[in-house]
Amino acid sequence: MVNSETGIRQVVDFIEFGMDEEVQANSAKIIRIALREDSHFDKVCKEASDLGNTLLKNCTKLYFSEVVLTELLAAIRNYSRVPSKLTQISKLLFNIVIKIAKMPASEKLQ
């Protein structure tokens, strides 16, 4: 059974250390859904203080998977709805978002 006090941290660990696409996509989806609820937003960000950087690092790591990218970018969108959270993300990591935005849809899958 997952301890409710550390559940989000475990999901973030799946994102940070896992390589399976399905696990990555589902973990990012859990984070995305939790972040869209105001009542959970602060709890999630407190449990995973480096969440924005972790999500963007995984965009780079799993660049080849459109399904994973969709969920990771949606989680980042929900994370960044609070402007103060954007200042906690490394500016160097935003390059992947720019690269994805510039690519034609047919080239996103390799």
C-alpha cells in the first residue's frame, strides 16, 4: 500500500528514474491531474520541490515518445499556471519545449 504522505514523491520517482513509456505517461498523467486541483497543487509542489525541472528533463529523455511528451507537457502546463513556479525551472531546460514546438507533427516520432 502506498503511504499517502509520500505517494506523490513515489510517482515523481517513477518519472525521474523510470524508462518504460507507459509508466512515464501514466505517472505524468497522475501529476497533471493532481496539479489541476487547487486543493492538491501546494501539496504536490511541496512533496516535489523540483517538479518543473524533473518534468522538463524527462521531455528530453523521452523525446521519441509522443504519448509521454503529451502527458509531460500537459503536467508542465498545469504546474506553470502559478507564475511563481516558472522561476524555479532552469531556463536551460526550456530548450526542449522550443524544439518540440518548432517540429512538424510528422517528425515528432522517430
